Amino acid sequence: MKIFVPRDAAAKALGADEVAATIAAEATRRGMDVTIVRNGTRGMIWLEPLVEVETDKGRMAFGPVAEGDVANLFDANFGKHPLAQGLTEEIPFFKSQTRLTFQRCGVIDPLSLGDYETHGGLVGLRRALGMTGAEIVAEVTDSGLRGRGGAGFPTGIKWKTVAEAKADQKYIVVNADEGDSATFADRMIMEGDPFTLIEGMIIAGVAVGATKGYVYIRSEYPDAIEVMDRAVNNGRAAGLLGVNVLGSGHTFDIEVRVGAGAYVCGEETSLLNSLEGKRGVVRAKPPLPALQGFMGKPTVVNNVISLATVPVILERGATHYRDFGLGRSRGTIPLQIAGNVKFGGLYETAFGLTLGQIVDEIGGGTASGRPVKAVQVGGPLGAYFPRALFDTPFGYEEFAGKDGLVGHAGLTIFDDSADMLKQARFALEFCAIESCGKCTPCRIGAVRGVETVDRIAAGDAGAKDILTDLCNTMKFGSLCALGGFTPYPVMSALTHFPDDFAQAKEAAE
């Protein structure tokens, strides 16, 4: 019997390690031959720990499983049981997804290169090794892939700039500093399918002429750090990394680096400074990192999901990937649904679903059962969308048209008990704490913003105009997106939920 128990950090936080140990002990006690595979999560967090059993019909799911459930699961021979969810692939939340980037996540043993290949891994790389760098860049460009880290910049254009730059050394840097609230897609890939990231990095290296790659992971991800380190070592031992990648003559190697907990290091130039051993402060641009990045050399800086998507594009072709989505938002996007929500987790789908479909149909509304009041899309610097905007299609330009951000596609849901004035204050306080301090609009503006919101809460109605002016200064004057995007949650709260700001005044009176 083969049993799958996730080693993903979210599953472990909910008791997966204890469940796995109890399954092993129970199998030994009963004299049963059981193989336990510690896979990644399928992304259905409300069912974690999700235990799967391999059968002739497919993998049967049981969840959420606690230690005390293990014995009676064995008694039922992992058949009819109150925790039985049926075939994993048939669970409605999972069945309706379009899994491209996450096709293997939760399916394979993350550290088995053989398992990775059996499930379609390295097909894209082997194809890329038979192409020129320019052909690979053209394929990625034609796919319409854009940065999944927040800015949405076309990946192919960035690669083309690095490929055409003249230098004796070039680098691929993975931004795995996933610091936004309600985001966990990067972590899921690194813990559940690390070889797809490694494969994407190698393809990028071949495309632009880079021979060295770095994965910059936030220190708060110890499990991801461990899995990536082991996967890199396994890949190196198997000839996937090193001086002769898969016998192709290409050289590419990877090093995992750990950040020190600064949110601003999610900004690419601050990340590069940190990677070089310097203080994580934002660099002025130009020069662009694509021309003068890590150690002053041409550098591709991409998010985890961007690079992890490259293998499927090379495997199936640009047209196949581009056929998903809408407008200029092509392919799929891993929606990370969190907050006060019934069905929280990762849902990969093509761009184009409305916000209302995501919140009400996929997420199932609030966990509290109260009405949804707001959804913040794009992390702590994303705008708050009221139900009046739930008809907005999920796409970069579509959200920008409503003064919002797709960002890293994290969604935090709030019910009608949320106080949006307090949420606006939190955004400014967060910026004040996390600012690198290099530019005045961000460093000073966020502090003054907190003071101004407190004035509004105390009943100073005129302070709303001051807050608007201050946000405009931060938006257009800040050196990077930390100060530049902080006005999005503040102004959206003020614009769409004026009653919360008026109530503050009335309370003061």
C-alpha cells in the first residue's frame, strides 16, 4: 500500500508530520507493508492534512486527518469512512482547475528526479537544449508569459535584453522572497515540485547565456530552503546541473541563498543588494538589472512562478499556453485564496474569471457565514475591492482599470465586521516599518500617513484631503513599489468604504 502525506509547511502546521508518524507506527503494529510518500500539498488547505491512498481507480483522498483518525482508517481499509473525499482528482475545488505550472504539485515525491521525469519533467529542457538562445527567448515571448511576482512585466522582453547584453558573465536570480500576505504559491512549488523551478532556471540560463543561478528564499521558509537545497544537490549528482547539463555541453549551476527577513527585499534591486552581502536598500534605475544586476552583470530576475512555468511552455509550445487567458493576460494564474473564507487554498486557472466567481463560487464565501465586505487582491499593498466591483475579470489591465493590482494573485477576504479605516492605517504602518528608508516619500510619507489616519479617526474630517495628497506624493514620488503601492489599499478603503471613515468621526463626536 502506498500512502501520500504532504510535507508542505501548511500541512505540517496542521499536523501532517504527526499523522505520517502515526500511519507508519500503525502499519508496523498491524504487520502491513506500507510505503509513505511525503508529497507536496494539492492546495486544498481546509482538507489538510490530506492523506491519499493509491488504488487501481486512482488516488483516494481522506481529510482532514488527525492522529486519532489513523487507526479507524486502517480498520476501514481506507475505504468507506466519514473523512473519505473520493478520488482526489474529482474533488470539485480541484477538478475545475487548469493545472499547468502546478500539474505535478502534490502528485510526485518532490525530491525524486525519477518521479519528476515520469510525470513529464525535463521534456521542456531537452527541447530547449536543441534550440538556439534566440529561439527559446522567442518561444517565451510568444507565449505571453508575464512576471508573476507583481509587476506583470513580459518575461520574454526581460530575457531578450539580457541575451543581447555583452558580458563575460550573466546570472539568473529567482526572487523567492514571498513576503505578501495571502501568498504561498512560491512556497508550494519549492516544497512540492522543486525540479520544475530548477528546470526553468536552466532553460533561462541557456536562453540568455547565463551559467550561474541563485534562488533567494525568505528566511521564514525553512522547509522550502531544505527541499530546494536537497533538490539542487540531487540534480547536481544526476548531471542535471554542473559543467555538462544532461550531456549537452552547457554549463549551469545553482546556489540557494537565504534572506534576512526584510519585506523590501522582494523588490528586485533590494534583493540584489542583499544577495551581494549589502544592506537591502532599493537601487535607483537605470541602470536596469537586466544590464547591470548581480555583481554589475546582466541578470534575469524572475519570480518563482514565472520560471516554474517556463518548462510547460517549452514542453507544449507557446501557442498552447497563450490560448489560455484574456487580453494581455495570457496563460494561467495561481490564485491564492485566504482570509475569512470557507475554501482557502491554491487554485490555478486561466485569467478571466470574475472576482465574484473566485470569492463566491470557488472560495465559497466567508468562513464566518457573514456577508463578504471586501477582498484585498495583491498582498498588503493591494486595493480593497467592494462587492460592487466583483464583476471585474481577473487580469492585469482589467484590475489596473479599477485602480487595483493583480500582484502575486493573493486574495484576502473580509466579512462585514472589518473596519476599513483600521485596514488603511495598517497599510501605512506596515510601510513605515518595512521601508528601507532610502527615499523620502516612503520613509516619511508612511509615518505621516499613520498620523493622518489617526486624525481622521479622531474626527478631523479635513484630514481626508491631506491623506489623499499624501498618497499621491507616495504613489508618484517613491523609488519603488513599497511606497508607490501603499496608497492602493489606503485610497481604495477611503473611496469604497466612506462609511467606515464617517463612523470614526461620529464616534469621536
